[in-house]
Amino acid sequence: MSRLSATAFQRLLDSRVSLALALALGNLMPRGVGYLLADWVATHLIAPQRDSPAVRAVRANQWVVNGEKLTSAALDAAVNETLRNTARALFDLYHYLARPEATRRLYVLDEGSQSLLHRPEFAARGLVVAGLHMSAFDLILQSLCRQGMKPLVLTIPNPQGGRRMEFEIRRRSGMNLLPASIPAMRKAVHHLRQGGIVLTGIDRPVESPSLRPRFFGRPSVLPTHHTYLALKADVPIVVMAARHEADGKYHVYTSAPLTMEGHAPRGEELLYNTERILDVAAAFIRQAPHQWSISLPVWPEVMELTL
């Protein structure tokens, strides 16, 4: 594809039209048929568009999380599997939106995740939940919120197009959504100091970061806002991720709480603690690297190494 057509392709993927079509197909199709369609779209429509920003980013990200040692052919296979897993998880998200009871049978919570589900909205001490974009995490989070889990969910600022539709879908599921901004961060700190939960993603790249925390051994462009919140409110962080396993179900895992450490050199507490959290996140991703669905470049310089 030319640069222009690659950009147009990316816009199509992110558009309201594409999401509306996915919602309709997900609602109408049986799961088995939906998986076949998801596999075909991932393998034959998306993966071949190697000039598209999303596919290039997945390729670079998969190269790093698989140890920077895959051959070109092995990397192609890893990208294909990642895109298929992402497409299947998206199909499940849209298929089960109107099937809340069936959704509960799709996943298994570990002990830490069950504790979060049953935790009161305000406890003795606040908690930051750091989510990873793995497998069907979005579907499961919506289900947990319908069952009474009440986190304050920090989201990307000013969502547009398909992202705006996703925002409204999440809001209708009962999520307390708060687009990121300086006032939002103040509100989140206050919520934590009251004993509430703030949930936010930690693996979506940010533009022009002031810090570049190391992730899988490389400086990344990942955010530090979750660590800032935990340091400011003096609360711990847990990392939470989902993984599709051999029993056909999504299993949800939550790390032990990480207490923020302030003994790093002055001014470096933010970077030091962010990297501690990312070490835990990396361990989750290594268990199922092809289920990590980030399609933005986490290590921009790697994009040129994996063409």
C-alpha cells in the first residue's frame, strides 16, 4: 500500500462505520461463525497491509516482547496470531454486549480479582488498578462493573469516531468514565484519598513523554500517570490482565499490591516505581505475548528495525 492508502486504511479501521458494522455482525452471528470471520479478516484483510501504522506497530511490539530474536517468517506468524486473537476478543466483546448472563460464564477470576469485585466502593485505603490490553479485558471489565464493581476509570482524552462509540458503550455498561485531563487527575487523587479505586490502562503509548520508562529492557513511550496517582495519594497499585486459556475461558489475574517506594534518588521516584510496575506487566505479557493487543508503537525506534 502507498502511504496515503495506508493512512486511509487506518482511518477506516478506527471509524464509526467500521465499529457499527462490527457491532451488528457481533450481535447477529453465532460465536463459531464469528470466530471464522474474525480469523479471515485478521489474516487476509488486515495482516497483509504491512504499511498500515497498526500492523507496523504490532510487528514492532511483538518483536520486542518475543525477545528480539524472531526471524522475519516467525515474526509474520506472531503478527498473524496476535491479530487473530485481537479480532476474536473484539467479536466476543460485541457478541456478548447484550448477553450479560452468558458473559459471566466466559471468564474465571483469580482470588485477587474476586476481591476487587467484592470490594466496597470506598474502603479504608484507595487502590490504583493498572490494566493491560490483553485478550478480552474490556469485555470482562464491563461485566464486573455491571455486577457492582465501582472503579473510577480514567480513559483517553477527547475520544473521537469509533473510540467515541466505544466510550458510550462502556458508559452504558455502568462504568464511571473520566477522560484524562489535569482536572481529572485531581479528581482521581481525591477519589483515591477517599478510599476508592481508580482503574486505568498502562500500556497505551503517549505522545512526547517527559520520561521513558524501561519496558522489556528498552526505553518506552508508556505513561506514568498511574504511578503519579499512587504516589500522590499514597496508595498501592495492582496490575490486572486477562488471558484466554486451553479450557476456552478467559482467566483474569491480579498481581499482589505494590506499595510505592520513595527511597529512589530525589526526583526519580516516578520513573523508578513505574518501571517496577512495568516489570510486573511484562511478566503477564510473557505468559501470552500474542494476546497483547496494543496496535500503537510502544518503542518507536523499533519500527524501522522490523520492516
